[in-house]
Amino acid sequence: MAKIFKKIFSEKTLGEKLRNLRKRKHFSLEQAEEQTKVRVRYLDALERGAYSELPANVYVLGFLAKYAEFLGVPKEELIDVFHRERGKSSLPKELAPETQIKEKRAYLTPRTIILVGIILILAGFVGYIFYAVEHFTSPPNLEIQSPSNETVIRQDRVEIVGKTDAGASLRINDQVIFLDDKGNFRETVKLQAGLNNIELRANNRTKKETVKIIKILAEY
């Protein structure tokens, strides 16, 4: 028996070895399928050396183990020949869970983390630039909180309360108004009897301007 194995395993390819072993037992591929439960197409691909037609190596090794048992030869010999032909080590990656875990973890390398960090910083910087450009090239916001437009006042003064952008300047009827560091303002304006048009002008550093006019009817 040892001489038979030696002669068989002196063949050139794994496919030739398998085919010759099967034929020495006078079995067809269909009979081999019935005994091994491995589909004919996979057994045929193994015997033809058509590895591209086979599934992942972990399944192929299972096929070889079953085929070796059916043919009566040590499975290690078939597996070693398979690895030599495939150019891989005798311990496949599919059978090494620790190796698989290491490979998956290797995707998150320090270099990857640094690269992601740089991308995030650049994205934030570009976003800030867009925001700054939009902020400085747009007219300033101007919100009049009180009084409401077209309000009737029964006195000769009205307090105007509102808010504009921090860093902007404000004039009410051409008078410079004090703003706090957040752009809030509160100013008392003297009214004439009758209809008063109060003009508010807010300007930012790029000379963009927002103008609002409120109408106050003073009855006193």
C-alpha cells in the first residue's frame, strides 16, 4: 500500500493524484459524491485543478478531508499538496480565528486614526471659513423687540429695545447707539406729537447695512 501511495503522490498535480486514486477504486464522480456528500462539480473542479471554480479555502479543506477519507489516504498529504499548489502555508487563514481577528483589527491602524483626524480638522476648518465668509459678507441682523411697528404711544418718549450682531454699529435717527458685547441695545427716543418715523441702521465691519423703520403715533 505504501508503494501505491508513493507512486500516486509522485504525480504532478493534486488533481491527477485525486483522479488516479478514485479510478484505482473504480468509482465514478457521481459515486464519490454519494459517499462524500461533496457535490460533483466541486470534486470535478478539484481533479481538474480549477481552483477558481471552488468556494473559499476553508470549504475546500473540508472537501479534501472527506475525499481523503473516501479514498483511504491521509488527509494531511492532500492538504499539503493543495497548499503547495495554492502557494499558502499549511495553516490557512480561514482556520485561524486569531489571525482573522488581528487582520480585522489591523484596519484601525494609528495611521488611519491620524488620517481621519486630519480630515475632520480640515472639514471643520473649511466649514468655519464658509461660515465666516457668509457672516462677514451678509448684512447684519437687526431685531426690534419693542415697540411694535405702528404703535400708538400716549407720551412724548418711547424706549426702543432690540439686538444686532456683536461687533456691528447702530444708529437711530442718525444718532450712534451704545451696544453691549452681545449686540443688545436699549435707547429712549423723544417723540413729536403725531406720526414719528424712527429709522434704525445697523452696519457691520464690511459696510453691509440693514435698515428698519418703525412708525410710532404719539398722542399726548
